[in-house]
Amino acid sequence: MATYFETPTARTRMGTAPRLRVATWEGFMTEVLVLYYSRKGSTAELARQVCRGIESVPGAVAKLRTVPPVSAESEGPAKPVPASGPPYATLEDLRQADGLILGSPTRFGNMAAPLKYFLDCTSSLWVSGGLAGKPAGVFTSTQTIHGGQEATLLSMMLPLLHHGMYLVGLPYTERALNETAAGGTPYGASHVAGPLDEVALTDHERALAQALGKRVATLAVRLGQT
Ligand SMILES: Cc1cc2nc3c(=O)[nH]c(=O)nc-3n(C[C@H](O)[C@H](O)[C@H](O)COP(=O)(O)O)c2cc1C
């Protein structure tokens, strides 16, 4: 069971808003928030692989959260608690996190509206600098291999840059990035789900999603030590 404490070092590092560190029986842990939207499950599966990568880093824990769907008729969540899967994210989840990894299906070469809507509600964090100086990464799933993964990943980075986050990608030193014939890009992890969204993650896609989690978590741990 994790408990949150405000620490003087965390406050100094951010310079603006006070930071909270997550404490477990093992001591203070670096928490990376994996925040995603998924309707058919592919982005959710990528999110789980990202979490595995985060938790492979000593001192790091993953926190998995999703966002509610939106519709033209209703701006808020229809239900405060999802029927299944992880809870809906709050602004406090973002503020507490030491790093953030965002995932969304590609929708016409862009992130899905529910995630965009959630990000559009983060002005108070932007004002306080609550995400500034934290590492971040992005991931997506498409139906088709040339369906706009890179465009989506790059567009997901824009609000994170406005928040002052340090963006982390995937380098070609990751063997899977050289070998993949499906998803996986230098801009972030990805999956090609096929016309019926029935294709499972390939080994390369899994490896790259884990690598993204590991890279963001490693940087978050290091930044927490400075
Ligand atoms: C409105 C809409 C727009 C979409 N646009 C694209 C697209 O531009 N390129 C693409 O390859 N797939 C597109 N798709 C398909 C989804 O990106 C794909 O099914 C994805 O794997 C779904 O992820 P999920 O299983 O996490 O919901 C679109 C789907 C919807 C509903």
C-alpha cells in the first residue's frame, strides 16, 4: 500500500509546485503514470507492456489509469467509475507522478478525443508547473501500418512540451526497432492491430513498449536523485 509524502528535495527540484513522493515498505519509490484511452483493447495491451518496462527499473513503480469516453452530447464522464480495468485518472494522479507515459489509439492521424479532452482540462497544472521537468513518452495503436502512427505520436507530444516535460523516444540501439515489420517507431511505442483489431502484439512491439517504460522510468529515477 503506497502512501504519499511531501519531501523538501522534491519541492526544491520543481521550484514551483510542491511534489509528493510515493512511499512503500521498500522506501520512497519513483512513480510513473501510464495514462491511456482504449476502446478495443490494443492500446490497453501496449499500456500493460509499458508498465512491465517501468517495473523492471529498481526504485520505480507504474500507476495505470484511463480516461472516460466523451460524446458530443456529454462533456463529463457518464459513469464516475469504469465498468472494468483501471480507474479514471485525476489531476492529482498527474501531479503526484514523477513521469508520464500517454497512450491513445490513432484517430484520423491524431490522438483520440477522450485523451485530448482530459489534457485540455490540465490548465491548472500548466499554471503551477506541476509537470515541468518530468520525463514523458507516448504510444499508439492503428489499424494499418501507414495509418498515421508517427503523426499521432508527434501530436501527443505537443501538449507535453507545453507542460515543460522532457520527451523520451526509442533509439535504434533497441534491436527490435531495426527488426520490426509491424509497430515501433523512434517517436514512441506502437502496434498495428489489423482491419478487425484482432492482431496480437508482436514480440518486437512488446519489447519496444517495455523499452519505452524502462527508459522513462530510468530517467525519472535519475532526476529524482539530483
Ligand atoms: C474514428 C476513428 C478513426 C480512426 N483513424 C485511424 C487512422 O487514421 N489510421 C489507422 O490506421 N486506424 C485508425 N482507426 C483505427 C484505430 O486506430 C485502431 O483500431 C486502434 O488499434 C484501436 O485501438 P484500441 O484497440 O486501443 O481502441 C480509427 C478508428 C476510429 C474509430
